[in-house]
Amino acid sequence: MRSAAAIANDVKSGATSAEAETRISLEAIRAHNDKLNVFLFVDEVGALEAARRVDERLSAGDAVGPLAGVPVALKDNMCQRGVPTTAGSRILEGWLPPYNATVIDRVLAAGAVPMGKTNMDEFAMGSSTETSAYGPTRNPLDPSRVPGGSSGGSAAAVADDMTPISLGSDTGGSIRQPAALCGLVGVKPTYGLVSRYGLIAFASSLDQIGPFAKNVTDAALLLEVISGHDPMDSTSLPEPSPSLVDHLDDGVAGKKIGLVRELYEGADDDVIASVHRAVEALRDAGATIVELSIPELRLGLSAYYLIAPAEASSNLARYDGVRYGLRVNADDVAAMNEATRTAGFGAEVKRRIMLGTYALSAGYYDAYYGQALKVRTQMIDAFRRAYQEADLLIGATAPSVAFKFGAKTDNPLAMYLSDVYTIPTNLAGDPAMSVPFGTGEGGLPVGVQLLGPGRSEAQLFAASRVLEVADGRS
Amino acid sequence: MSPPLRREDVAKVANLARLSLTDSELNQFTEQLGQILEHANDIAALNLENVIPTAHPFGLINVVREDVLRESLSRAAVLDMAPDAQDGRFAVPRIMGEAP
């Protein structure tokens, strides 16, 4: 499939139409969706309508946005008016949101064509899409392996050329890890850069929406479109969307980039080799490399697996069978609540709700949740010190290439370790992105991760662009 | 350092979270949650007495909007998605027992 930038140019020049591009995408989805289980709902009618609106504007001579006629896939935790939205859970089966998430209004305003809703780990809790109530998504590069998660469907949609770009959400690595496992660019923006209005909440102080793309330029285009202040999200940053595309060729000459031991230690050899080759490419492009150790990052996993479940246990209390979603009837309200939640939530969601409830409960609050919040402070301070030594940081995205189905499902802690390198940035609220660089076991892609201080997206994209060129991807 | 997680702790938490577990789920969750909490003991054991907790990455400050009327979702659009509604309201099963 052609890039989003190329499609938008051709739609605007009249070389193709939004409807024709939408039909190409629908055909690609139809060809493989049964096998890969990427889309939970394909919005054929809505997509064709949105495409025709773009074509009508063009023929009337009206302005169209930077993504004119570009098909985009949406993770199924983003509310779209009248379109089934489940967050991968039985408890929301059949629910039709009465409003649009801000990101959906923004991609529509930019001329993009939402194609449907992609599979995900239930309520974004997982690293493989195996916790989805609707079955796992297969990795298009090797269908015996997971695509990563939780935004595995959005990653697979782009990796399989169903759409050139997609949106995911990243609470502890849920965009960057599947991007790495599917050979894509994936971005977790600065907390607050992208509105969360209409994003089904998992852990509100960590969740952030971001783009997947096959190349750095398309990811920048999509992030520019979705970012910027939104009065509907009180945690939204006040400033307008940053300029990213104009800075893609800024390079890294004169920049200091910190290679962080804790962000690759314990990874497989093929992953570590890619990280070192990426570091060499940045050095060749004029960056100075400094080796850093940030021991506080080793505490990130524990802090995250107390903070995120604590927030989730509170956020998911709303699924009580009263206002929307599933209801399992019983004689009184309390029994109805319990029967509904017991039937509607899967095992991983129950595990996290209970973990969070326990961490917040009397007698354990100080030892677990309170302590985790203090570790979060230490993490932020440690990053701040690191960014006095270096402009950006680099490490691995995930400890291994895409793994086989079932490899980690019996051991939640092993699954959680998939996110050990991505979690610290969510705790700090900083941006980070995964860029494919080289291959590992079985020719599968490896992702390297670039991290920066808050609002450093333009620098991250410029460094990612250097890696993309060095890896022969442009 | 907190004591190991017991089966009755998990049963209590499940009740607080409005979840009912089978015996085998209770056993499995006790083991799995115990492993996760054991991993978390690395931070439970730290001395962080003078560290200020962070609940939010950039420190939330109250955000207020202009006090003006805005259109909101219609009652019909909201109730349309409810499992049960009567007379323009969400309907639920009995909340209290019979009067004595």
C-alpha cells in the first residue's frame, strides 16, 4: 500500500479519489481479516460516505485536510458515534457510542476515512491481543505469532497494508511494543498532547493516543492532525499542535543521545545488536553518544503494576449493568452488578481490578499504591537528571521479537515483562517512539526506542528519520 | 514487606470489586496475584519517607470552563443504550429489601 502522504497528494491532485482509495482498503481488509482477525467491525457504509464527502468537497473546490482520502484504522477503545465499540470486552458488546472521541472528529476534519474498529487486549490490558474477548489478532509477518498489544489490531492493519495509518493507545507500551513486533513506527506522545475525550479509560494518568505508520513521515502527519488542545479533556496541554513534518530533516548533528543500560539489559541478543547498530547510525549522523545508567527505571514495572491497576479498578467500576453495556439480571441491584461484571469481564481484567482494589485497600494503601506514587516521583526526577546529560535517550522497545501464541498466557508476570522498557515513559508523562531497525530471529523486525523530555516530539521524529534512512527504509 | 497474599484476601477483594469467583479461579488468582505482589515488594521495601508522591505526570491544576450553557447529549440518545429504561430514567432491579 502507498504511504498516507502519497495517497493524500494524489487525492488532492485528482489522480485518484477518496472513494477509490477507500475501496482499495476495503478490499485489502476483506482479503485477510478472517485469517488475521484485525478488525472487530468494518464500517463499510460509514467509510464510503466519509470518502464521498471528501470527493464532493474537492469537486466543489473546497479545502480538504492533510489526510484527504487516507484510510485510517481505529483501536476499538475510541468512541465513534453509532459504530460498535467494545474495547475488546464482552461487557460492551453491542454498545453504540452516542458521541465521537475528539481524535475521530479530528481525523475526519483532516479528510481521513475511518475504516472501522480494530481488535485489542480487553480494555487495553495485555501485550499480545490474547486477552481480547473476540479472539487474538495474528501477526501478518508470521501468523503463528502475536502482533503485540494491546493495540495489536491497529498495528496489524498497517503491517498487512489494510490501511496506511492507524491509531492506538499507549498506557504502558501498547503502541510502541506492537509497532516493534510488526515492524512499524509507533508513537506515545507527551501526556496531554492528544485529547483523551472519548477514549475508553484504562489508567487515566498514563493513557495516551498515538499513531502507527509504516514510515516516520506518515506518523508525523497523523500526530499533527490529532494533537493540540481540547477543552473537552481537562488534562489536555494548552498549546496548539506541534510542527513535526517541517522538522523531519533536522537530523541529529550536535545532539547528545544517551544509551541507557536499563533500557536494553536483559533483552535478547538480536535486539541488543539492533540497538547498538542504531546507536552507530546516530553517531555517523553527527550525534554524540553518552552511555547512561538510570537505576530507578528498574522499579518502573512494579510501580506501574500497582498504579495502572489501581486506576483501572476505579475506572472500570462504571461497568455495573445500569447505564450501558451488558446486564445480567438478578433479584437485587448488588447481585445484578456482580453477575454482570463476573460474566462481562475476562480473566486479565478481573486480575487487574483485584490487584488495584487490593493495592488501594485499607492496610495496604501505604505499602503499595502510596509507595508506587513515590517511585513515580523518583522516576520523573531520574529522567530529568538524564536529560541534563543528553537531549534524547535510546534503548530497546521490547525484549524480543514477536513471540508465539500462548508463550506467556499462563504467567501474567512474564507477559508484564514485555513492557519493561516502555513503562517508565508513561510514568514520567514523556514522549517516546519505536522505530524499526534491522531484523532478529527468523527475519522478524526489531524496534528501537527513542525517548525524550516532555514536548520533544519534533526532535524524536528527526532522530527517527535518521534511523529510517540508515536502515534503508526510505 | 507485606505478608504473603492469602486466599481469603483475594475473596475479600473480589467481593469489594463486585466479582464472584469459582474455587479454582480463587486458587489461580491467589497464586498469580501473589507473584505480582512479590515482585512489587522491591518498591514496598524502599525507604521513601521524604519523597512526595506523584499522582499525575505534570501536576494537575483545576481547569474550569466558561459557565455557559452548551448542548449535551439528548436523554433519548443516552437511554437508548441502557439495558433497561422506564419513564425517561435508567431502570434497575430492587435496591432495598421488603419493609419490615
